[in-house]
Amino acid sequence: MKMPVKFKTYCPFCRNHQTHEVEKVKKAKTTGLHWIDRQKARRGAVGNMGKFSKVPGGDKPTKKINVRYRCKTCGKAHLRAGFRAGKFELTE
Ligand SMILES: [Zn+2]
């Protein structure tokens, strides 16, 4: 989908419509050290791995996109619920 870089929308800080700039939210990096990873490491790799034997599911055809809306008047940014789109483009 295409989205304009600047458009007027509601700012929850100013409590009215202001010009907003769109920024894509970058995905946070994970360290890969969650309890499930440690549990998997403890199990060893002999025989049936139980729930770890599951075949991982395929990727969804579209990815969820998170966008940050920054108000030009107060400089504060707010988020809205992410949406799914195959391609995401910012247009002038
Ligand atoms: Zn504002």
C-alpha cells in the first residue's frame, strides 16, 4: 500500500487535527535468550524432542507494519494498531 509522508490527522496530545509525519517503526532486535531457548538447549538432541519436534510454520504472505505518527506541532509521536500489507511505500 502507499501512504503519504505528511497528512493531517488527530493528535492525542494537541487534541485536534494537526499535520503528521509518518515514520516506519524499526523492528527491535532480540537477544534470542528466552526461557524457551534455554529449555530447548537443556533437552539435548537425542530422540523425540517433544514439542520442539514441531515443524515450524511458513511465513505469512504479508507482514504487519507498524507506523509512528509524529505531530509537526508538538513534536510528539503516537502509534496506531499495525496493519498488514505486502508492500509499504511512502509517497510525497
Ligand atoms: Zn500534537
